[in-house]
Amino acid sequence: MDIIQLVDRLESLFNHAKRVPLTATVMVNEDEFLELIDQLRIAIPEEVKGARRMQQERDRIVTDAQQQADQLTEEARRRVGALTDQHELVVAAKARSEQILRQAQSETEAMRQGADDYVAAALRALDHHLTEVQREVRNGLASLGADSATSKEPPRPSR
């Protein structure tokens, strides 16, 4: 389940809780509350796994780009070697191989930068998302009367 949906359920649980008269305290169903906490704990690692998959995809893209650059370089070297017998062709081949090398390096760098930008944007979005979830959880706990300075992770119910 999506983290945002879980936070919405947590908020709904709080909003439908019974109020203690003449106080800011509410009573929530402990089992439902702890179940939501467990689901949040499970959902967050999925978000982290998603970021890891994006990083692995970025690494794969960079590796593929490097292999393509290596292949282009090797192809350029082979072409230069085959054309060494004729002086005019040698000059043209050297110029073309340098162009191919520059182009391959440029394309590799562009692909690497694109992959880096994509992963950075995804990680920033994940960071923002997790920060929002954390803020909402803290607000929920605060509104339930939990002291954030002394609060510890709630004990997990035995099942």
C-alpha cells in the first residue's frame, strides 16, 4: 500500500477517534493504530527499494554507454589500422576516428549526466515524500498527546 494512503488512514483513524470530554485527548483503537504503524514500516522500505532500483538502472545505463563508447573506440582504431597504407586515407581516418571518439565521449557524458539527473530528481522526490510522511506522523503523534522529546518507538504487538 502507498505511504500516502497509510498516512491518510492514520489521519482518518485520528479524526474518527472518540474525544475525552474537556481535554484535547482522543482515544483510538489500539489494534487499528498499531496495524497502521506496521504497514507504514513495511511501506517505507519499498520506497527505499525503489530508489535502489533507480540507482541500479542508472549504473546499468552508464555501463551500457561506456561499452558503446569502447566499441566505437575499437571500431575507430580498426578503421585507422586498415587505412594506414594510403596517406590521404590515413589523414582522413585519423580525423574521423577523433571525431568518433569525441562524439562517443560526448554521448557517454550526456547519457551519464541524464542518468544522474534522473536519479537525483527521483531521490529528491523520495526525500520530500518521506519528510512529509514523517511530519504527518509526528503531527499525528503530537495530536495524540505523545511527547516527541521522550517518545520511543512503540512496542510491536505480539501476534
